[in-house]
Amino acid sequence: MATIVLIALLISAIIYLVIGFSLGKHNKSLADLFPIIFGRNAKVQTIDEFSTSTIATTVSLATIVLAYFELAGSFGLWLLWTAVTTTFGMYIVSLTSKRIWRKMSTYTHRPSMHEFLGIEFNSKSVALIASACTSIGFLLIFATELVVGSKFLAGLVPFIPQWVTVVFLSAVGFTYTLYGGFRAVIKTDQIQMKFIWALIIAFAGYYAYYIFSTGGWAAHIQKVPPGILSLSSRPGLGFFLLGIAIMNIPTHISNMAVWQRISGVQNPEIIEKGIKRSVYGIGMAWGMLSLIACFGYMVVVPGKDHSLIIELLKVISLTPGGKIVLFVVTLGLYGAMLSTASTNLIVVSHTLSEDIFAKLRKKILFDRIESHKELNLSKGVLIGSTLLAIFLVEGLKLFGFSIADLVFAIYGGSLALFPLIITALYNKPERLKTLSGYANAAVIAGFVGGWGAALTGKITGDSNLIFLSPSVSIFTSGLIIIVGLAATTRTS
């Protein structure tokens, strides 16, 4: 088993590094690293690049695949709700994508999501505060994927010291992102999504073969613990479903990764058709992965202290055909890890470099765009982001946060931007200028409220508060914006 896993990891690592180094040879400026100027190397060229990279970034190893296997025993088929809500969230993006493109087209460059908010609300502090608050979320998502995903994969090759495997697996995503920039992230996402589809097909094929070659459906359905393959009620279900809906539906429109892809597009038709493909692809990928986690109990029922996915992979590796399945699954798992990690690394580097440090230094973009020094500084930010992110996640793990807890806390804290984005997209600039103070308060209060709920839930042992942290964040932010709209309307 370990040898097959190691071969799959090495082959995929070579593929990604070759892509990163080959594309990195053409990166000479900031606009080649980040999508900030129209027509440079940091771009999305085709509909397939847009759709597959967008889908791949949502299919995380740590916060989706492993979380599904962790939660399948508690929520069973209710995990399909995550697929439904995420699909609807991307559908909302499809409804607003043309408006986002039109807004961006009025600028002399391609603004980030935070810069867009700062300009629309006519407040530099809005952009800085939004960038600072959401950067923490980006850092944590990136590091959670890198640390948790790498340690999981390292556990599959126990004859190598775990720290060696973790460092190697993490270094691959970091290296191709550092050298290849945004363009390398897009191209590797395409391959990684193909590996993820292959994982889904391999799991489904193995399940069918195993079940019908060892006694049939009736014999194995009895092994599944009660409630997993049903939509029956269970403790905490209502809070879980509400938290998932509040987290998944608005998250894509307030996700800097989606805005980066829109910024990198050269033709609005790519956005329109690419978003539609993403809607269907996300629904299918998330739905199939949640079913794979639930039906895994028909193949193996783990003991109290054992992981479902680890026990499942052990069983799969016992037959010659299963070894091929294991190879394909490993390619998909590593692809899921790197697609999310590299996307969030380029997002947080873009945010820190352009939305925070450049603004604090009061450096105009077009004075910096061709500077090799500025390019190297941005790469230095990327390196520093990696180290800081790992430190933050390890600290939260010591505090007792599980993968599922981190999912709700991270996304919960970042949803404070959703009300601001919707307000900015559907109001005139002169109206938005009167809301800058409310916008600042909304971001801060939403971020503090979301993380406050998650931390309180962890301290008190109330998991419902963790599930509700996205709701606290978005409703707090939204309420302040609504009050601001009402107050400025009355004043006018």
C-alpha cells in the first residue's frame, strides 16, 4: 500500500513542478504573478480553465473529503445538503458575474475584491480592514489544507519519517505557486480536477465490484450503522443545516479566489459559460464525494478509534485491482489538497502584497508593475504567508479545533464581506460613499462575531455555536449595513 501511494505522490509532484517551472520562466513582473493588469501572463484563457479551476478549488482534501468521512457517521446522507447549498451559492455568482465584470471594466487595472470595496465605498480603511480580516481566513484555509492534508497522506507511507513526507508534499504546492504564480495555479487546477474525477469514478467502481462480488447489496447494507443511509433526525442537525446553508450559499461571491479568476479572464463569454459549468460540476463532485463517504460503511465499519477512510484504503489495497484504485485515489487526494492550498496561497499573497503592504507603503501600481524588486518582494510575502499560516493552524489545533470546527470557524469569519459586496454591486457610487463608516463597522463586527461564536463554542463544548458561527458573522455584518442604508436614506 505505502509503495503505491508513494509512487502516485511522486508522479503527481513531478507533473506539478514541471508546470510551475515552465510557466515561471515567463514571469517578469507583478502582473505575471497576480491578475492585476489585463492581458499579462496571470490570466484565464479558456472556458475549461475557468470552470475546472473553480470547481477544483472548492474540493478540498482537509475541509471537504476528510471532513465528509469524519462527519458521515454523524450526519449520513444529510451531507448532500452541502452539495445543494454550495451549488446554489455558485449559481448566485453566475447571476452577478456580468455585473462584477462590468464594474471591473471601468478600472484602469484589475482590482482585487478588497480594493473594489474600498474604491466603491470611497474609503481606504474599508479595503485595509477587509483585507486584514479576510487574510486570516485565507491563511488558515491554506495552512489547514497543507498541514492536515500532508499529515494524512504522510500516514499512508509510514516507512518514511512523517516530517519528511509532510515537508516534501507541502513544498511541492508552495514551489510551483512561487515560481509559476496565478497562471500555474490555473493550469495545475485543470489536471488536479481530472485526478479528482478519476478518484470519484475509482471509488464508485470499487464499491460496486466489492458489494456485488461478496454477497450483494442485502448482505452489506446491514453493516451500515443506523441513520447513515437515511434522512432521519439527529441531535444538532438543525444547527448543522443552518450553519452549512449560511456558510455555503454566500461564500463564493465573497471569495477572493473567484474574483481572481474573473479578473484573469480576457473575454466576458468565458465567465458566463465557465460559471455555468462550475455550477453543475460543483454539485456533481460534492454530491458524489458525500455519497462515497456514506457508502464506505458498506465496505468497512471502522472501530471506535479508527478512521473510516484509512480503513477503507487498507481494504482497497488488498487486491491487484484495488491497488490500481488506490493509485488513482491517491492522485485525486493529493490533487484535492494542492488545488485548494495553492489557490489560497496565491490569494493571500495577492491580498497581503497588493491590498495591505503596497497601500501602507503608498506605492502606485503602475510605478511598481515592471519592477523586479517589487516582484521579489511579493514572492517574499508569499514565503512569509506560508510560515505564518502553518503557525496559526498548529496553534488552533493545540486549542482543540478539529477539521470540521476549522471549516465553520474559518468560513464563518470571512462571510462578513458578503453584505458589503452585494451592496456595492447594486448601489450607485454616490450612495456608497455615505456608507463607508458602516462598512468598516460591518466587517469588524462580523469577523469578531463569527470567530467569537466559534471560540465560545469550543471553550464551552457547545458544537452548535461553532456550527452557527457563519450565521453570526453574516447577520451581524448585514444588520449594520441595513441600519446604515436606512440611516443614510432618512438623512437624504
